[in-house]
Amino acid sequence: MTSMAAKPGIDTGRPHPARVYDFLLGGKDHYEVDRELGEKIPEFMRLAAHENRAFMRRATTWTAQRGVTQFLDIGTGIPTEPNLHQVAQGVHPAARVVYADNDPVIMRHAEALLVGTPEGATRYIEADIREPGVILEQAREHLDFERPITLSLIAIMHFVVDAYDPYGVVRTLVDALPPGSHLALTHVCLDGFAEAGEELNETYTSAIEAQSRSYADIQRFFDGLDLVEPGLVATPRWRKDAPVPPGGERHPTYAGLALKR
Ligand SMILES: C[S@@+](CC[C@H](N)C(=O)[O-])C[C@H]1O[C@@H](n2cnc3c(N)ncnc32)[C@H](O)[C@@H]1O
């Protein structure tokens, strides 16, 4: 796999989550430093990256089919087709999508994120989820907060370690949404992974600030919301008949979708 040539304004000296994730997904928008870390990540996390994308597609389609036409996706990542706006606009050509990410490398790809249907609208905000007020202020310029919105936090909250009040961040975002909105969230959980999990934790978090959480702690992100069936489950099991993996149900990421009443 070839890595990108260094671009001004982008820190190529240390790995970044979006670029390591791109490597795991088999993309080509990463640097040597991202590839070096990505190569140390076990196969189960590589599969989990693909499963996260698949959950994003299923959850987006599910809420769009129930009438949601507005989407706020924070922690967008480097574009990987189909992107969220393509899925949403596949159901509602006039769907409006706001993307937000704090990695400047994504801005270089904004074109891929901003080309949607002529009837719909897609916007990109460079911002940090740890400042949810800033994201909400900018999102309000493009989305109508009087009508339901699907908030997607797919594989991002494990990058918001406890010191940054992750539950407060999600509460601020969810509080701003009107009834009929949804929260779609996936999160890393290495509880059942014993040594492999510890090794991954050490390898990854020595380079990138991140935190695995327990099932119960992931469930807390949905406090005050109604989890839709089948609840918080191993990501490939959310509304899909994935086979039980060898060794049982343990899975490195969990996924849930909840309704705000
Ligand atoms: C693992 S990728 C997930 C991408 C996409 N949501 C998906 O599931 O395919 C995590 C993304 O979150 C972004 N991210 C990490 N910390 C962030 C923060 N504090 N604020 C905004 N974005 C952040 C990274 O730049 C990266 O693009």
C-alpha cells in the first residue's frame, strides 16, 4: 500500500485516527506513520472497521425510512463510499447532511463529502466534538432543529477520554435535538479480549489518545433515550443476521440506535 505525500498543515509525525482507520478499511489516504500503527492492529479490529461502516449504512437507512431527512455525523472520517449522505439521499434525495471532524486531513476530501443530490445539501464543519456548542452553532446554519435529526457518533466516542466529559458532550448534543430524533452510536469495547485487547490498548493508546469502555459504560450514552430493537449489541448483529463468531458473542465494538421521545 502506498502512503500519501506529505501536505502542508497536516501533522505526518504522529498517527491520526482517521488515517489509521482509512488504512484498516483498505484506503490509500494515510501516511507511513499511520500505516506503521495500522499494521500492528489485529485482524479483528480491521473487520470491526468494516462492520462500523456497514452499521452506519443500516442505521442511516433505518431512520431515513422512518422519515428522518436531516443528519449530523460527527467523526466523519476520510470518505469511503458509500458515504452517509449518499445513503441518506438514496432514500430521500432532498436529505440534508452536516459532517464534522477535527482532523484537517478530512478537509482535503471535502469535495467527496459535499457532492450530493441537487435537491439535498451536504456541509462540512471542521470542529472538535469536545466543544459540542461550536458544532451545534454551525450545524444550526444548515439543519432545522425543529425537525428530527439523526445524530451519528460512529466510532468516535472512544477518542473522547473521561477527562473530557464524554457523557456531558453527548448530553449537550442530544438535548439540542427535537423529539423524533435518533442517536446512532458505536464504541470500542475490549472487555472480552484479554491479552489481545490489552496489547491493542497499549499499542494504540501509546500513539493516539483513546479509551475502550465496558458494555455498561457504553449503554450510559443512551441514558434518557429509547433504544430501538435489538438494543445495544455487537455491531454486526444490529438488524443483521451475522453468524456467531468462533469463541462466542464477544465483539470489539457495540452499536445501538435510540429514539428521543
Ligand atoms: C474511527 S474514525 C470513524 C469514521 C466514521 N465515523 C466511520 O465509522 O466510518 C473516527 C473519526 O473521529 C474523528 N475524531 C476523533 N476525535 C475527534 C474529536 N475530538 N472531534 C471530532 N472528530 C474526532 C477522527 O478524526 C476520525 O475521522
